[in-house]
Amino acid sequence: MDALVHNKCERELLELTKAIAKVCAVVVNMEVEYNNKGGLKTWLTLSAKTPKKTPASKVAVVNMLMASCIATANQTSIGEVLQQIINSLTNDKELNKAEREQRKQMLNHLKSECANYIEKLDQHPVIKKRRSNFYDLLRKYQKVQSISIALTDDTKKTVTEEQVLLRDNFKNFLLSSATVAPQVIEQAQIDIISPVLVKGRHKWKGDYNGVPISFVMKSDDFMEMVQSGKVEFKSGSTIACTLEIEKKISSTGAERITGYNIIHVSSYSENGKTIVTTEEKQKQKQQTVSKRQLDLFG
């Protein structure tokens, strides 16, 4: 395998592992070994950096979640793949009845621990991006036809069924866009630094939570009031509004803000008084009507 592609893939997996371990609040050592027989095989061994302070079950949880995460396509929960791994461990034919029951109890405990992290891992931007990067690298490297994932014991004996992922399925792990759903904040308080008094795509300047921001005023009603002179801005002028924060995911999975929009203005200050906007009054009226209709049919 091309050395650069291999190293890049390995980096994505290691960063993915670090992100999972961080969510689980476990500090781990990561060691790798290679074997080229029958294709390129890599063993990733995780161990606690402070074994005396870290329960072995914590490291086991990270191992199981890591194996599950790599094999989880977009639009699928890590919990579904985790259950397949648990079933594989439970149905080990080499175990006798007593050993199988003992393992089942242990796995139920681990599953319960894993459940605390599933929702966060499913939505974690770093994990989703690193996994996407990994499969994108493999997709672009034509010599890789498939990968398989399995858990092994200390002797490198496979203890779960290999999860085989064919090349045609790599696309199911890719993020379709770097854009994430915008964050919407109701009743955000913004101090106006520099309003835009003319039509066009010019950005306003304001202060939100002590941070200077440039934003697009998308409330046509409020913009019309400003341009007609019905609203005058002075030092200390503020607005209460619905603030939309646009974001994208970087190549490392970190979210970065790409823009701010004001969707709706509820009120503004003028000479020390708070004035409710017409659009807010209409919104409140519509909400009242909707509530009455629900009460009638409820």
C-alpha cells in the first residue's frame, strides 16, 4: 500500500480514537503492529495511561465503541453496530454454558456503560469528519477493495466476527457537505455598533455576548423601518432578535462559524425604552390564534 495513503489513513483512525476516548473521559496509550500476510493487517492496541486509576472496563468500552464507530455508516447509529459486536461476543461457540453466562453479564454491564455515550458519539462532528476522511482516502486509492474490522484478545486471536466493508460501501461513510445545521438563538441581545441604512448586501456590525460580529439583517420588516427613518440608532442601541449562526466543519472536524444572520427582530431600544416591533406583535397574535385552535380541537 502507498506509504503516504497508509499514514494518512492511520492518522485519521488515531484521531478518531482520541476523540472517542475523550468523550469517554479515558486517557489511553495507542500502539500499532503490522502484518502483511494475506493483505495489510494492523492491530491497534489501547491501554490506560494510568492503569491503577482507570478501570479495565473503561478501556473495553473505548475499544468496543471504536470498532463500532469505524463500521457505522452515515444515517446509522453506532448503537446498532455495537449490538452486532455484543451478539458476536455472546455467541462464542468455544465457551461452555457457565462461561457464556459470565460473559453475557459482563457484556450487559459494558453495553450499559456504552449507552451513556452513543448519542453524543452519533452527533460528534470530529468523529463524523475523521471517519469520513478515512473512507475518502480509501475510496480514492484504487488498490483497496475492502477492509475488515474485528476485536482480538491479547494473543491477537479474533473474538468477534469480522465486519467486512466492500469498496462500493465506502461512499456511505462520507459527509456530503462540510456545512452543518445552523444554530438558532431566540431572543439574542445584540448591541448595535454600525447599522446599515441603505439597501444592498452590506453587513451590520454589532456586539453579541461581548464578541464583535458582522451580520446580515434578513428581517425585511425591520430593514424597512430603518430605511424609512422610523428607527433611529444612537450609542447604546440594542435589538432583541432571532440570531442564526452558520457553521462549517473543518478538515479536522472542528466547527467554525462562517456567518451570522438576523432572521427576526422582536424589539429594539430607543431613548432607554424597549419598543416591540410590528413583526413581533404579528407573530404573537398568530401564536395566540394557533393556540386557540389547538385548544378547540384538543
